Amino acid sequence: MQAVRGALAQVVRTLALQGVADEQRGTVELVLAEVMNNISKHAYAGACGRIELDIARDGDDLSFSVVDDGRPMPCGVLPRGCAAELDCAVEDLPEGGFGWRLIRELTRDLVYLRIGERNHLAFRIPARA
């Protein structure tokens, strides 16, 4: 997880130097944190593994490609990220499951493919959400 934090900090610094707006950088950081932590926790099951990240400008939008060699998504599809029932006691709140909903809400053109032994995730983050 430390490597994920370091990579995120580097991405945010680079985007700031390239003039990407604060709000868009914040969205990038949040989405990439969820994506890369999910890869680390689930695809690599906590073991070390490589995550390839490519970012390109598409006008004012940013396009992302994230590739890893970890386990595939269950049933070969992205989790739906359904809303959890929050009208309950604090101790009954779900521990996880919010990440994919957040990713889906903050990105556009979200696509997952399993090609050979690699996971490919692509998405865009608009300049204005």
C-alpha cells in the first residue's frame, strides 16, 4: 500500500505541474486510490505486483489505462457498486463496497477487459464532473 501512496503522490504532483485544475486532480487521486488499492487487495491478494498506469490528455479530460497481472474480476465483470443501506446502526454499517460506486460516479467510459493473463481497465475523468 505504501507504493500505491507514493505513486498517487507522484501522479498528483505531475498533474499539478501540467496545469490540471485542483478539483480534477482531487478526483484523479480519489479514483486512482480506489482502483490501485482494489488491485493490490484483490487482484494481487496483498502480494507484490506491478500496476501499469498510462494517463493521456483528451482535450480538458484525462484518459486512463490501468493494467495488472493479478487475478481477474469475479465473473469477468466490474462490480456494480450498488448503494449500501445506510439507515442502520453504526455497528451494522457495511465495511466496504463503496469504492466501485464511487469510481463509476466519478468516471466516464469505464471499461474492463481480461486480455490473456492481464486485467485492463480504462476510463476518463472529465475536466468538470
